[in-house]
Amino acid sequence: MSSTIHAIYENGVFRPVEPVDLPDGTAVQFEPRVIAEPSEPPHACMPEGLGKIYEILGRRYSSGHTDTAARHNEHQP
């Protein structure tokens, strides 16, 4: 099986911009080819609400803490 899958490289991971018809855990091999300008925004193929959620989740947030796990119990009752 051979097909073209469009993806975005973020935080060390290639994330498909559209659903992929492969079972989880399937091994694939590919050669990345950089696209100069995307033909449409990465979330354009998704429903509007879901695209907005992915846009928000894609933004980096810095709390200023290097080890958040160390503060796990800080707000526990």
C-alpha cells in the first residue's frame, strides 16, 4: 500500500493533518519532503471547532518551572 500523507512536524513528532487509515502500531517508512507553502492551513480539513482546539493545543506554554512533577502535590487537599 502506498499513499501520500500530509503531516506537520511539531515538537519532534510528525503529526498527520488528516485521518490516516492505518492500525495503531503500524510501522511505516517515509522520506520527508518539505513543502514550501502549505496549500491550506493545517487545520482546514477539520471541523471548525476541532481545528481551533488543535490550534490552541499546538501553542507552547511555559510555566517557568523546569520540573512540574516536583510540584505535583502542591495543590492537593
